[in-house]
Amino acid sequence: MMKKIMSAMMALMLVAGVTLSSVEPAEAGRGGRVAAGVAAGIIGLGLLGAYAHERDRDYYYASRERCYPGPEECGWKNRRCFTNSWGDTVCRGGRWTCWRPTYCD
């Protein structure tokens, strides 16, 4: 919480410092006001982008369960097995693969 408050305070101090230090008497007429507006817009968008990037992103996963990959398991997939006339189990086809099942808390 303190980190968020300090980030907001730093952003406000930066905006106040830039605003107060860049205010000068206009010598060029309208061109100075347009340039100041563009500069303020660039600085403001930069601050908003920095604030949006640094905040915690747990809100997306907050309502979901926590999931993680489990240990690797290997086995046959898509294999056909049958019992022949002598009582032996015979398996054919398929593919030996490994996977990691997902476990959720």
C-alpha cells in the first residue's frame, strides 16, 4: 500500500515541479501555449503509462484458483488393447508420450 501511495505522490510532485518550472512569460504568442500543451500531454501520458505498468497484475487471477503444473508423467496414448483367444492381453498402435497434468488449489 505504501508503494502505491509513494508512486502517486512522486507523480504529483513531478507534475507540480514541471508545471511550476516551465511557466514563463509568453514571448512568442500562441506558439508557446501550444508547445506547453504538447509537452504537458507527453509528460502526462508518460506518467500514466508508467503508473499503469508498475501496478500489481494479480487482479486478473484474483477470482480464479491457483494452478500449477504437476510432475511429468509418461504413458501410451491412443492405444488399442484386446484379449486374444489364449487369454493374453495384446496392445497395438498408439504413441508413447509425456505430459504434465495441471493441479489447481
